[in-house]
Amino acid sequence: MGFLVKLLVNALAVIISAYLIPGVGVDGILTALIVALVLGILNTFVKPILVILTLPITILTLGLFYLVLNVIIIYIADYFIGGFDVAGFLPALFFSIVLAVVGWILDSIF
């Protein structure tokens, strides 16, 4: 049951973030659920590999390159999901930041 609640909370965070950020579009609730699921899978399996591969760059930039990794994950999700559109680097960056903040707020509420 916890997984399902977390998925719904993340889907709600995706909808709110897409509403707040111009340049990011989500077609509907089902697409938001798929985006939340795919982002969760990518963050679980792909992101740790990217973190290890880019560790020297992340250390040199004092951790700021980690934001670029979030953008890469969002671009990968955009590539695989048809109803999820990201217009560029800055919308993807702001989407990742707003998604993290909104997800944190919703997690603390639920």
C-alpha cells in the first residue's frame, strides 16, 4: 500500500510541477502516473550509475552537476513517454527543482 500512495503523491507532484513550469506538459492524470513511475525507476536504476560515472565532475562543481543529472533523467523520461513534453534545459531544471520541493511537501503532508 505504501508504494501505491507514494506513486500517487509523486503523480500529484508531477501535475503540480507541470502546471507551475511553462515549457513542461503532461497530457493527463494517467500520463502523470506513468511519469512518476518511470522517474522512480530511472532514479532507482540509472541515476546511481550516472552519479558514479560523473563523480569527478560533481566534486569539481561542488555538487552542482547533480542538478544536471536530474535534467538528464527528466530528458530520458521525456524520450520514453509520449504525453510528457519538456521544452528545454531550463524548464527541465526548474521542473526537477519544483518536483523535488512539491514532492517533499506532499510527502510531509501524507
